[in-house]
Amino acid sequence: MSLVTNQLLDFLQFVFIGIVISLIFDFFRAYRGARKTNNFIVFMQDFIYFFIVTIIIIFSIINILDSGLRFYIFIAIVIGISIYISIFSKIFLNLYSKFFATLEFIIDLFILPIKLDIQVILRNYKILKKYIEKCCKKFSYMISLICNKFSKLRLPKIKKIKKEV
């Protein structure tokens, strides 16, 4: 293949990388829309996003361009981001939003019974707390009496038998 064809393929690959970077960005954006996040979580998500993007771009430059840095790859990435935002962004934001809503529903489905069980246990514990404490005091007193009785008992000592050789 000619040099121009290779550069055109490289250009198209970096357009695709721009689309992938935008997909990842919309994933984080949809998560922020689904759940309220504080500033620290946003900072951590931004850090993770930029770390992932940096790894993708560096890995792509090394593998596609044999570590050669060319100006047109940055133009291609910007074009890929623009294509994604203009054509695909709304579609994937809706998909991601539905994904997070479904995920939250599934998590609630499994966690809700556990929450209810804990609430029932806590309510019953508050009602039975004084009875449990009385019972435990009597139980620990009985155990200490039994231990004292056994400590005063004189058990016969067992002699060691020597083995003859």
C-alpha cells in the first residue's frame, strides 16, 4: 500500500478512537445523571476518565503509528468526538441511563429484603433489649457458678506410664 493509504487508515483509526473516548465520557456523564455525586466522587471519576483516555491514546500511538507522533491524529480524534456528539451521543446516553436504572432496580431488588430483615431485627431488639440483658446476666452467672464448682472438684491424677525399652 502507498504512504497516503496508510496515513488515511491511521486517520480513520484515530477517528474511531475519538468515538470510543466519547463513549466512555458519556458513560461517566450518564452515571452522574443517574446518581447524585459529591465533588470528591466527580474528581475521582474525572481522574479515572483521563487516565483511561491517556492509556488509550498512548497505546494507540504506539501500536498504530509505531510511536511516531503526527499532528493529524489529534485532528482525527477531535473529528471522531464531533461525529459521536452529533450522531450517537443522545442514543448512547439513553441506553446508559436505562442501563443504570435497570442496574439500580436489580440492586434494590436484592438489597431490599436484607434492609427489611435488618429493620425487623432492630425493632425487635429494641423491644427485647432489657429481657436479653437480664437473660445474659443470669446465663453468665450460671456459667461462673458451674466453673467454680468444677474448679473445686478434686479429680484423681492420672499417672504417666513409662515405656520400657
